[in-house]
Amino acid sequence: MREARVKRFITALGITLMITFAASILSAQNGKVVYIDTQRILSESDMGKEAYKQLNSMQDQYEAEVNMRQYKLNSLRETIQVKSSTMTPAAQDDIEAQYERELTELNRYIQDAKDEVRKTEEKLLNPWSKELDDIIKSYAEKNGIDLVLDKTKPGIIYSSDKIDITNQIMDLFNKRYKEKSDKAKAKKE
């Protein structure tokens, strides 16, 4: 529990620092920064509504099966509790083993169902995520936006080349590396 809080805090801190850094660079260059909530678009768009309708239907089917299996488990548990004093040890062992098998199968079924829903969600949404990124890039270029951040997941969706300082930083880094290398060589001589 504590580790999850620490991870969320670190993620939030990283996002805040990234946004602050990006905003300071862009303000120095009179850039335009915007954010977008891609998760909201994917869930509230027409495509998203259709995809989530399919996913909800799939989840409802799995839930119905889980409920049926849980009912069966509860019945077995009640049988064990109520009749265990009147059962032979062998019969009691058999019903307890059956309960354990059913419980294991239920847990396996639940995990398999979660995996299947996740895979289906990816299959339905991933192609549209790429399409959404292309739309965002086109919109940003057309409207003079220099940086598009995603509110839902940390990361940059689009950035214009005019705010990319990678080459300048690499030049400074190479210069410092060369200076230190030259100093190290001079000390050896």
C-alpha cells in the first residue's frame, strides 16, 4: 500500500517537473503548451462508446459466470459447515477437496477473464490510439502549438522541432566531456 503511494507521488512529481520544465522553456521561446485527456477521448468518443459497450457486455458475461461459480462455492461451504459433523472423514475430505478445486478454478477463471478483457480492450483501442496521435500532431502543427501533454498518462504526445534542444545540450555535453578528457590526459602526462 505504501509503495503504491510512493510510486504515485513520484509519478506526480515527475509529471509536475516535466510540465514546469517544458513551460519554462516554452515561455522563454514564446511557445504554446496545451494538454489533452486522451483517456477521456477514447472513452467518450463515438468509437470509445462502441468499444466500451462491447467490453461491458463481455464483462457482464464473465460476471454472470463468476456469480454462478461463487454460488456453487457458497453451497459447498455451507454443506461443509452444516453436515461436517455427520459426515464420515472420507466424505468430509472429498467435499473439502472439491471446494478447494472449485475455488482454484474460480480464481483461475477470474484471472483469465481479466486477461481476455484487457486483450480485447487493447485490440479495440490501440489502432485508434495511433490514429488519435496523428490527429493531435496535425492539429498542433496547424494551430501553432509547440507542446501537447497528456493529462492521463505522463508523456509528450507532440512537440515541435523548434523547442527541441537536444542538439544544443549534446554539444555542451560533448564539450564538457572533451574538456574533462583533455584534463585527465594532461594529468597522466
